[in-house]
Amino acid sequence: MTSSRFPAILTAIAGVVLVVSACTSEVGGQANPSSTDSTASTPGTTAPAGDPNNPFASLKPCTVLDQALTGEGFPAAAPTAADAKESCATTKPRSGDVNPVDVALSLQTGRGYKNNVSNPSQASEGNVNDRAAVEVREPRQSPGQCGIWLEVKPMSRAFVLVTSGSDTNNACKLVEGFAAKIEPMLPKTN
């Protein structure tokens, strides 16, 4: 990628992955040291393709992200340095006075959509289409970022992150639209 913003999105995903693996919280709760859960995958890993606990076994995050962003002017998504097996990102370069937009998707097994929210004071629960979700403004306390965690049962989630200059409201508007396009491509959560 030629954009200098691409490393910023990789750093943001790495930071969220680190925060996620270090704390547990419910939306609106306080971060607490995580406890060991023998049923969960190791944070930052994707279960093997034959694993019945991996709802993402047949999905590739770059393919899903590229399909969701078709026609939006983004180059092909690329695996992130933070976790190439489960995360991809792409950057739409600056156009005139419009800031560049970074979009990332991470398909995370073994983590519930409400757990490990990195900025609970800025989180709100809701739905994307009919799927349970949590939206967090400025998940790393960084203006211009907004993220949505989508529930994927039995105990997994898809995380969509947008960074758009320093305009958090625009980032949230964008992430809501992108999450709505990604949601139908995720495994059903009966």
C-alpha cells in the first residue's frame, strides 16, 4: 500500500487485539483482569478449519471485506500484520478535502461480542440488521475511530473498525454502513 495511513490501521488493530486479550468487560462495565476460560481459543488465534467451534472456517476476512466494499473505491484488502489469519484492512486514499478512510475486519473465534470492549464508556448495544452488536466510539480513545463487534454464535464475533481522519461521527456512520453489508455474509446465529 502506498498510503501512510495503512500502518496506522495496523497499529490500531494490534492495539485493540492487545487490549482485548488483556481485559474482560461487559458493555458499560469496568475492565478487569481476564480469567482463564478453557473453552475459549487463545486470543489472537483462529481455530483450525476443521474445528466445529470455528464458525469462520469457510470464510476469509479479506474476501468478505472486499465484497462488502465493492464499488466504494477501496483497493483490495490485505492481511494485517497484527493477525494475518483473522484480520484484513484496506485504505481509501485522500480525495480532495475528504480524509483517507481505513477499514479493517477481524473474524475472532472464542470471544463474545460484548466481552473485552476496549472503551466501555463509549459503547452502546444494538443490532446490525437482526444481529446483536456493540458499537464503540473511539475504541482506543482515538478521535476518528469507530468499531462494531457483531455476534457470531456460539462464542465468536466479527469486528469492523473504521478510522476517518479525526471525525468520529463520520467514522461511526461509515462503520454502521459497512457492518450492515458484512453482516449477511457472516454465519447465521440461530
